[in-house]
Amino acid sequence: MSPATPPPPPSSAAAAPFPGDGPALRDRAVAAAVADGLVSAADPVAGLLDVTGIRRSAAELRAAFAEFAAPGTPVLHAFAVKAASLVPVLRLLAAEGLGCEVASPGELALARAAGVPPARTVLDSPAKTPAELREALALGIAVNADNPGELARLDGLAASAPTASPLGLRVNPQLGGGSIGAMSTATGTSKFGVALRDEGARDWVVRAFLDRPWLTRLHAHVGSQGMPLDLMAGGVRTLYELAEEINEKAGRTQVTTLDIGGGLPVNFASDETAPTYRAYARLLHAAVPGLFGGRYGLVTEFGRSLLAKHGTVLARVEYAKSAGGRRIAVTHAGAQVATRTVFAPDSWPLRVAAYDAQGRPKTGAPVAQDVAGPCCFAGDLVAVDRPLPPLEPGDHVALLDTGAYYFSTHFAYNSLLRPGVHGYAAGPDGAPRWATVRAPQRMAELVAESGGAHADALTQL
Ligand SMILES: *Cc1c(COP(=O)(O)O)cnc(C)c1O
């Protein structure tokens, strides 16, 4: 690029090139993480984040909705903070034009620490306290009420002080579940939102809006991972039709904004990103033609699909052993960083890549082996009977596609130290440069968090 050519804006709708990210850079990052001591005998496991990849996914999300939405349609992409509750990640996404969807006071604190403005923050959670609601309304962040009881609390708060907060109601379209029960939020009995198909519920919702002129949003999130796309689109269609009905009965555009949730599934089987945001936006455009017509502002709440493919857990192999004829690699990555995979392996299989002691991709004829973690229970396995080049002590394993809900959501079992998280991007020479996202927890911090300052508390009682 000549110096006279201005660089493209970071999130231009045109498919901006993001050279250098992806699997090739991941391999270089693994080798650099070992060479630079980010993973070592002292710190035997760490999370690595591909910053360029995160930027690219954010740009693809924005471009996908910009392509189908009528010009001028307000669109807020609010990242579901629970998917990667790390302040620098939230700041990076904010720089790419995204906001935050928060579901607890802690997540709100993280979004605020990242500098995400209230106008780009959305609060959803099934158990908001009065204090939480008051804070949200004072800040002016959007709130989606979950149920009639919460709406009654909002009645009181809205009457007592004016607020800039856009207020909405979450509904459950009750369309059915996906392949993972715990992730399915639109079954007949899911715990979230007003169950729209229950007897009298739809009329109740319409009445609730007509009685409350300040209620202007409808929200649905039909599930996370394992949801068929047509079921997701069906949820959005239900939301749209409900908004049309309310607005018709109100005789005005009372519902101005549809919050369609997140939940785009992630492909954990290869490096391919599928489905893409563009494919989903195209499907929504076909299934709910009015959605993008410009009469409604849109909010999305994607989490996993923005981050998963851009994170890697890198861990040392401590021992190689065998039991009953099965080879077992005992590594430092187990349930503490891959909780769902260990406890629900059929729902959450992960790819494991093998690297040697220098962090170079390991070669050699694959041998079936278990990849075990460091936790003291027999089921602490991230892969079972997996064909991999024979792993030896000092080698490394990488758990791929773990940028969302894995190392950012550490499980404190066995008092294993919370690993560091490091962001990388290719420098001018192509070599990865590092930034600390979260420092590795140190032993003194762990002791302090475990009541270390109160050692005598119980014996003195
Ligand atoms: C978890 C959640 C999301 C994000 O789901 P992903 O599958 O990570 O995209 C969005 N909205 C709500 C209300 C959620 O609970």
C-alpha cells in the first residue's frame, strides 16, 4: 500500500482483508508462547487469543447485518459478556463497534471497566435484584424484563424516576430445543422469559405493552450452540409478528426495537467458520422479510460465534503413561479450563492439536490415546481414544476453538491456578507479538481468595 493510500476503516462493510490470522498464525503463536515462556514448567497452561481473528469476526458480523438492513436501520451488536468475561476483550470489541450484553452485576462492572457506554449495554438476566434494576435505570442501560414480577418492579422504578433506559420484555417462543438440552432456551418449560404459548400469555403480553407506553422492546434468545438455524429464525419471526400485533393494537410504533439474542452455533470440527454471520443474516432476511426493512431497530447478542475460533488453550504434557493398554497423556489442561467438555463430552467435543517441546507441530503416526487433565477425578479427560502423534513428557497440547466459555470461565476445582490469557497478533515481520489479557494467578492470590486472611476464624469461634 502506498503511503498516500488511506488505510481502510477497521470494520468497513467491504470484506476487509485480515492477513495472517488463522491456523498458520496459531502454529507460530504456539511456538512463540513456548519460546517466550508464556507456557513453561512454572506456568504449564495458558489461554491464547488471536486478536486479528476477533477483529475479523466482529467486522463480519457488522457487515452481514449492514448488507441486509435498510440504510439507516439502527443495529447494536451487544457481545454476550459471559462468553469471554475479560475486560481487554470487551474493549477490543468496543473498538470494533460492538457493545455488551450483561447478565449479572459482575458482567456490568466488566463492561463499564472496558469503557462500553450505557447506550451500547443491554442487561438481561433471570434474577435481577431491585438494586440491580435501579443501577441499570440510573445508568440508562437497556433492560429486558424476564417475567411479570420483574415488570411490576420496573413499574415502580419507572414511576419514581425518569430514565433513559430502553425497556423491553423477554419472551420464550416455545418452539422447541436443539441438540443440547442445557443450552436450549425455547422449550415449553425453559426458565427464561414469558412463555408465549402458555394459555392467555400472548394476550397478557400485548396488554402489558398497551398498559405501559414506555415498554418499547421485545427480546428473545432461543438457545446457544446446537440450535438448528431454522428454529432460530422461527424465534425471530415470532418476535417480529408479536411486535406487529402490539403496534397495530397500539395504533402507533410502540415496539421500536427487536433484540434477537445470540446463539449462532460454532463448528468445533474444523477450522472452517460455519455457519457464517452472512448466511444467518441472509436466512433471517428470507424468513422474516420485514425484519430488516428499517421499521425496527435491531439488537443482537452473539457470544460464542465471535470468540470461539480465536482462542487456544496451550498446556504442557507432564507425563505419558498407559493403563489397560490405553495410552494416556497427563496434561495441565482439564476441567479447570474445559469444564463443559470434561463434564459433557458428547455435547462439547474439542479438537486437540499436538506440539513438541519447542511448540512445533508434532509429527508421527497417530496412536489412540486419552488426553487427561490435572484434576483429581477419573473423568478429567478432554479427549478419549483420540488418534494423535504419541505425546511425550515436555510436549504440548492445544485445545482448539476455546476462545469462548473455556479459559475465560475458569473452574476453581483442586485449587488449580487460574491460567494467564495472552493476546497475539502478527507483527511487521510476521512473528506474533503479545499482550497480557489476564495475568496468571499467583499462589498468594489463590491463598487469599481461599480465606487465607481468616485462617483462625473457625478455631476461635
Ligand atoms: C448466553 C446468551 C447469549 C449468547 O449466546 P451465544 O451462544 O454465546 O451466542 C445471548 N443472549 C442471552 C440472553 C444469553 O443468555
